Amino acid sequence: MRYLPKSDAERREMLAVCGLGSLEDLYAHLPAETKLDRPLALPPGQSEYEILDYFKARAAENAAGYASFLGAGVYAHYRPVLCDVVASRGEFLTSYTPYQAEIAQGTLTTIFEFQTMICQLTGMEVANASMYDGSTAVPEAALMAMRITGRERVLVARSVHPEYREVLATSARNGRWQVATFGYDAASGSLDMADLESQLNRETACVIVQSPNFFGVVEQLKDAAALAHQVGALLIMVFTEAVSLGLLAPPREADIVAGELQSFAITPSYGGPFAGIIATREKYIRQIPGRLVGLTKDAAGNRAFCLTLSTREQHIRREKATSNICTNQALIALMATVFMSVYGKAGLRELAEQNLAKAHYLAGGVERRFDAPFFNEFVVPCRGRSPEAVNAALLEKKIIGGLPLGRFYPELANCLLLCATEMSKRADMDLVREALQA
Amino acid sequence: MNYPENYRYTKEHEWVCVEGDVGTVGLTFHAQSELGDIVYVDMPAPGTAVKAGETLGSVESVKAVSDIYSPVSGEVVEVNEILKDAPEKLNADPHGEAWLVRIRLAGPGDLEDLMGAPEYLAYVGS
């Protein structure tokens, strides 16, 4: 297919076939008030040279040369060059989604590899071909739990990413289901188990928790899973920092794992596109949303890949589909797949250890708001100065500080959420520590 | 294929065989042959209340997923467990071993609207 505008000659030819004299004749049946009676207000065309100048100028506005300690769902990790090299190959880039799936064996192979790696990472038995992002994977996981349990009440921890909870609330708004929240322990920052227990009942479809949670705290999933399972509810484990899975035990206590892969070679890009995941136990496979790639044999007995269990999906099952997502985030998920292949199991563990070590170095000597174990993010109270003032002072030293938490948690209005990754340099971390001790 | 005389048949291709106040419900031979290889059967849990003409569950073949409509109103009292692990039995013996659910009838009314075997055979044109 050519993506070029048609020439005048081609337009005339097409109009002649339709028996029309001009393009205006084609729109003659439209009411006059729906037509624009002036040209679109667009700037005139520019030369290639002018366009290059324009974009160079815009690129120069980027905050180049700044160190960042901002996490909160989007993380500054190193992107191996190989990720872009593979993902920008035409075979992947231009045919990013397989409309005639079985012809695209290469694409299906990478998706199958992706699913396999996600299962290894999460300790689950099946993973789908990816979701739009972590935030949209959460309501999909909740809907899945509701289909499995036949219940319509969702309990979500306040320590789950606030914007993920907003997406969940948006999904629930026009559905029949309800979302309630339970708190976090004021001292440790981990789940308030008593609050969870008091709100759980036989109408609860699922309990949604995040680990490491929004405050960076590593949750103990075992107790939350036991409480949920006692009343027949499922446990959904959410993650925003995929690197943590290189070190932490796979969340096998969970029934569904929903998460975000931005940490795996996906650029922050103003917040997207990212890639999400949903993984679960095999017994729930028919309730998983989205597409699944399976391994099969072709007519000649050769190893081949295919889309499988498609009868769950919208293009076959219409309004009775398990979900209205019937695509996947193939190209972005491919970057994560290459990332996982580049690092491997041992490399990912080493990467996670570096994150842990640097974050704990950064936290050394400063006051922490919560005392539970943390991975690469933690909350600090700002004394004598507002979090915004601390950030402003850091910005002068070419350092992007942490996230002021007041916007999401009024009770933490004096707090900053800080993040260190393998990219954090000692000199910058020392400057941040100084700023917080001042 | 034998279409038992004592079964009643629906236009949506289910059958029901009533003994006392319990109706055994299944899918017709014609339906399974149209669907092709059946790979999954989704049934309601025992205790579920169902209404005649409304969705009872679904049956999934390699080609498509089709809803199963309840021929009668009542409460599901038993689900055929063998279909969970061996859905292909629905292709092999749809009028016998591979029944779907047993429903305790809410009343006797529904059956009169259903077809007898000769009528159903004429309906499917065989």
C-alpha cells in the first residue's frame, strides 16, 4: 500500500467513474451547516530544511543533562541499544500488528517468547500477548476476577498507584460493579491488614494490591492472599516497577498479575505508549482478556505459531467477548522482549540489585516516612521546607527531584517520593541527600 | 442419528427430557454437527435460576462460540461433570452421555411450545 496523496489526475479519474465533476459534488448531499466554508487554519507548507530547523529547536528544549529521581510509575532505566535496533526493523515496525496473524510467523514467535518470559518473571502459568499499559490492565484484571467469581465488588489498596485507581474508577463508573478502597499502615506504609479484613466479605470478587507499592514498599502478599481466599475472592497483584521482579520472589500467591513494563526499555515519552501485562493461572485461561499466541504444528508437521483461544475475543464473540481489547501492544512489547533477552535471568537480578543498592544509598542518612522494606523508591518527609521548595532547589543543580505526594495523599503533603535506579550517580545522590538534610 | 421420541426440541437446537419434575437438557445432534469439534462447554453452577429462552451457557467449537438457551424455566440441580474434561463427548453422544444440565422445572408450562422429534427433523430439513 502506498501512503501518498492522490494526484489530480487520479482524482479526476475516480470522479469520472462516479459520474461527478468535482470533489464538491461528492459532498453535495451533506447539509450546508456541516461544511467548513473556509480553508483549515494551517500554516503554509515548509521546506525540509525549515522542518529540520524547527525540530532541532524543539529538541534543544529537552531537559538534557539532568539527573532524575522521579519514579512513581515511570522509571529512568538504561535502554540497551539493541532494543531499538530490533524494534525498528521494518519487519516489526511497519507490520506491527498481525492482521493475517499466521502469515506473520516472526511476529507470533516474538509474542510467544514474550508470553513465556512474562510467565517466568511472574511465576504465573499463562500470560497474554500484552495490554495497552499497566493502568488499563488493572480494570481488565478486576473484570476477569468478576467473571470468575460471579461477584461485583472490588477492593483496592490505597497504596496502589493513584492513577491506576483512577482508571479503575473510570471503568467502574458505567458498570454494575463497585470499587472500595482499604488503607495502608501509617507507620510501615504496607497494607492495613485489619482494614482489609473488615471490608472483605462473600461479595468481594478480588483484592487488588501493588508490590512494590506506590511508596516503594515491598508487600507481603501471603497474608493478603490468605484473607482474600478465605472468602472466595481472588488476589490481583499489580506492579509498576518490572525491574523489582528480577530480585523479589515471583508473586505466586496471586491469582492474577497485572503490570507495567515501561522499565524494560520503553521510553517515558510523556507517559506513553507503554505496554502492560496480564498473567494468571491456567485454570482461568478462558477468562483472560486479549490475544494469546500458541505453539502448534502446521499441516506438514512443522513447528508453527498461531493465535489461539480466539473464540474469547471480540472479533468472533462480539458482545459476549471476555474483553473489548482484541489487540496487543506488539511493537512496544517487543522492546521489552528484547530487553529481557539482553539481560537474561542473571542480568535482570544484577540490575535489580543495583537499583536496590543505589536506592538504599540514597536513603542513607535521610529520614524515611515508612519503615517497611523498600525496593528502589521511598518516601521522605521534608522538614522546614515544602517538597516543592526542595525540588526547586535541586532543579538549580540540574537535578529533577521526587514526586510531592500531597496531590494524591493529603496526609502526606510534606512528603516526597524519591526513586533511584542503576542510572543514579553517586555525586547526584549526595546532592539530593544534602538537600534533604538541609 | 436417533432423535428420541420422548425428548422435546427447541428451535435453538437444544433438547429436554423430562422425568418427574426434573428436565435433562442437551444439545441436538444437528447442532453439534454444525458446530464441528467442540472444545469447551461453559455451564452455570448448580443452584442457578434459569428461564426458558434465556442463555444457559455456551459451547465453544474450533469455529465459534454459541450460546445455549434453556428450553425450560427452573433451577439448575446438576451439571454434567464429564464435559469439563471431555467436551468432545458432545460430538460423540449428544443425545445420551453428553447431556449438559439437569433443571428442576418451575412449572409444567414450557414443554408445550417445544417440538417433537418428527417436527424437529422437518425443521432442520433432514
